[in-house]
Amino acid sequence: MLNFDEEIKKFQPSLEVDDTEDAIYNTNSTTDVTDIVLELLKEMKENQ
């Protein structure tokens, strides 16, 4: 049977999770889908 307390003590988070978390939270200038759609609509209006 598993001893969950012992398993929790041995747990170490994956490095990929830490890297991903840093990339998400430390990026100051991210472009989301809304920004892209607004820019596309602006360009379409200018070209008409």
C-alpha cells in the first residue's frame, strides 16, 4: 500500500512546469487573441 505522506516528501515539481510558469508570469508584452482580431479588423477597414 502507498504511504502518501512519504510520497509527498519525495515529490519534486517538473522543471518544465517551472519554466512554463516563468514564461507565463514574467512576460510583460503578450499579445492575446483579442489584440490580433482587433488589429485584423482595423487593417480590413483601412483596406476597404
